[in-house]
Amino acid sequence: MNSVVVTQPLPPQLLAPLARYCDLQVLATDESLTPALLADARGLICLLTDRVDRALLDRAPGLDFVSSVSVGVDHVDVAALTERGIPLGHTPGVLVDTTADLAFALLLAAARRLGEADRFVRDGQWTPDERWTPSFFLGKDVSNATLGIVGLGAIGQAVARRAAGFDMQVLGWTPSGREIPGVESLPLDDLLARSDFVSVHVALTGDTRNLVSAERIAAMKPGAILVNTARGGIVDEEALARALDEEHIYAAGLDVYDREPLAADSPLLRHPRVVFAPHIGSATTRTRARMVELAVANAAAALAGARMPHCANPAVYG
Ligand code: GLV
């Protein structure tokens, strides 16, 4: 039993270091992870789209490690792995700037109505009858506005650095109470009440599910813009759609959703002022390669009986 299942094709040159230690079973793009595939596997290299739960683990008696090509691990039952002494690798650090760039791109696009503007030009609506006027496509200023950052981990801090370049006043809240220079820390409800823009950067855990709840959305500053590049389950999507209907929330920039792909009947889709992205926070060529490199390093360490360099459940090492 020395095979490692890789749930999607990854660059072969990046997987090559593992081939020395194990047989790699790389699934095809249209294949999904099933318990049968893990019956004889020693390791699993997975993505955030693979659900690794107790039912799967119960059918994988020889599994020694799981290495996810993601920083977030909410797709994995971490407690179930820890109980079994199985280390879980993940890929923090390398996607920080790339994800912060996307959060800022969504923030700017939502404020300046770039989704609507793009569709307007592309659909041939920019005609002599629908031309430039002083009130044409007015949006919101980003420069000098107040940004509230929910979660001051590495990505939240990288967003704060970008905001400083736009002369924004930056407010922050983080579950750990951490203080960051240049960021005014305050309770979450105060942050929501004062912010023109709110950007979400906490991990999805039992404590943060529905953190931006219907009540909290209702308590946001009227006319605010919400950006979420963290995880869908953190924001109440139905409540966000209602707040957009009522024009309490002006616009949103979303990369993540409670259910992915986003359902075709999601109430969010009817709002022209929501700028959508399909969960592409870390999607640049360089960052994705670095994520695979870290995932491979985690797997190589586990195969060699060593500690993973980036382990999400270090309790397994005692
Ligand atoms: C992306 O969402 C990740 O967790 O890597």
C-alpha cells in the first residue's frame, strides 16, 4: 500500500518529487473522489472541491496523510483526521497577495459599477440616446472612504496595505483580538456600522459560519459595499440579496458562495450591482504553482515520516 491519490491533474513536473516515494494515481478532470479510490491509498492530495468527511475516512483504512492544495480546510473534517492521527497539509502564505489583489479588484469594480458598465458597452447599449451625461454611471468613491476588514490574518493585512495606498481609513476586527499598526481595531458591530466598504477575510469554522448574519447586514452602514473572498458560509446570502433589494446595501463583490457553483436561481444573480467571480482568489499561474509546491512538500514530508511543513492540525504530532 504505497499509492497516493491526486484528485485532479496537476503539473507533472511539480508532482515529480513524489514519484520517488510512491505510486501516484492522478484522477482525470472529469473524475471525482470516491471512497473506493482510497481503499488502498496511503495518501491523498486534494482540492477545496473535494469533501473529505468521516464517511470517506472510514473507507480509507491505510490513509497516512491528506495534503490539500488550498489554504482553507473547511472541506475537510479536521477533527475526524486529528482523531485518527492523520496530518492535514495546507498552503498558507503563498496566496496572500493574489487573494488580496482580487478582493481589491472586486471592491473597486463594485464601487465603480464595472460589471454593469462592461455589460452596457458590450451589449451595444452605449448609443447616442444613452450617452455621457453628468449623472451617467455614477458610483462611489474608494479613495478616502472607510474600509472595515473582518479578519486580520495575512490576507486581511494585505488588503489593509492596499487600502492605505487609497488613503482609506482602515478599521479591523479579528476573532483573536489581534492589533495591527495602521488599523483601528474595534468590535465587529461597530466596524459594520461605520464602514463604507466591508471585506471579509476570516476562515470558515463553526464560529464564523453566518458571522455576517441577517441582523449584522441590517446593522451595516446604509449604502455600504460588501466584498467576500473568504468563504460563502460566512455571509447570509439570502439576507444580502434582500438588503440589495431594499438598497440598504449598495453593491457587492463576491468570489465565494455557500454552494459552489452558485445555483442558477440564486437571488443574488438578479442584482446588477453584484460583481461575481467564480472562486478565483488564488488563480494566477505563479500562485497556483506555489500552492502545488507546498502541497507536494507536505506530502513528501509525510511519506518520509517527517512533520509536514504546513500542517493544519499540528495536534497530531503531540
Ligand atoms: C482558496 O480558497 C483556498 O482556500 O486556497
